[in-house]
Amino acid sequence: MPVPQVNVTLLLQELQQAQNPVASDEVRSLQFMLAFTSGRYSPFDRALKSSDGVDGLFGPKTDERVRQFQDDAGLKADGIVGTNTWTALLERWTSFQTA
């Protein structure tokens, strides 16, 4: 039986490093997706640790990981998580979920 196709429209917030970051669920989701898709974390191997960098704050460590992801994905490595970065990250995330 073929897998049904689903079209989803997401309202994604543009994210970037702030002078005084405030924790948010959007940044926490971004951080988890970056950690998981980079191979640095597997929920099958162990519980999430604070050292994995998932704290909800878009600081220097998250900026570095975003830029690395952008570079690996062939995007402009500017540290801004806009439409192109979200799209590439979600495509990579989906490939992990369906593999």
C-alpha cells in the first residue's frame, strides 16, 4: 500500500542569536533537531543531556551549530534560521524519520 502524502503548512519563526537570549520552545526544537540530525545525539542510545546544547537559548553555541548545518547543506552560513534553513533542516529531519 502506498504511503499517503500529506501537505503541511508551517508558520516558522525566523531565529538568530540575540544579545540577551531568552529561552523558547522554538529554539529548543531547533537545537534538538540540529543535535539529532548531526549524529551527536540518539534518543535510542541515551537520554538527552544538557551537554547536548538543548537549553532553548540561541547563544554562541547554537549559532555555531546553525552555521555548521548551513555550510553542510550548501546554504549561506549566516546563522539566521530563515525559510531556507528551516526547509533544509526539516527535509533532513524527515529523511531521518522515514528511514
